[in-house]
Amino acid sequence: MLQLDTDPTLMRPPRARAAETEGDSPDDHAPAATVSALSPALARFGHACFVALDSALSRHQLSMLEWQAMHAILVLGEPTIAQISRRLYRSPSQATVLLNRLASRGWVREIEARPSKYALTERSMEVLPYPPALSSALEQRVNHVLDEDQQALLSQLLWKILEA
């Protein structure tokens, strides 16, 4: 029997989809027209976030993969290469090269232990958990376009999606 997912990622389907296929009535779910109209909007929003994050990271001369590696260290504590490579969906040798590059530039440090473990440096906290420039830019856009009721509704919906 498989264990429950204690390390969720965005790569797996949400738990709500599994419950949907177990016999829920179709009347409880959004009509197909709403879902098909929502998909392009979500794709554009995801792409806009990706572009904004990439441009915020380029100011620090970091790639998205390097930021994801540092974020994995932040989330996992002091992880080993194997844990980081599983989190990034990369081979251990690729993760080793990536972390050595980050260590040489002062973003992470290797802890003297076997197996090798990694920790974040003070410098890495400039861009973790999320670059402040990106957070403020997204907040500014949301605050400019939505009124307070719409902002509260958006917040509730996003938390609901993240909990799925």
C-alpha cells in the first residue's frame, strides 16, 4: 500500500479530482463551459507569474531552477542531495552540480556531514520565500483592479485551491 503524500508538489493531480471520480454526482461540479473558459485564464495567469518571477530572479542572476533548489532547502530544512533531487525532479548528479554552483556563488553552504547536507546563507534570504519585488508587484496589481470584497473572495478561493 502506498503511503500518503507527505511531500506535495504541483506535479501531482489535486486530491479533489480523485474524490470527483469516486462517484460524486456531476450536479455538484461546475459546468463544462465554465471550466473551459477558466482554463485559458489560469494558463495566462500562471505564465504571467512565471515571467514575473523569472524577471525578479534575473536581477539576482538566478535561474528558476536555482531558486527552486534554494526553496527546496528552505522547505525541507537541511536536506541531502537525494531529497533535493527528488523535489526538483532531477538526477542526484544534476542536483550536485546545481548546488555546487549555488555554493560557489554564496547562496547555499554545504554542512560538513555525511551524507552531504545543505543549508541556506544569509544572502539567500533576499529572494526567499518569494522575491519581495514580485510579491509587491502582484499585490499592487490586485489592489488596483479589485475592490476589498473581490480581494477577500480571491484570497478564499486561492486558499481553497491550495488545500485541494
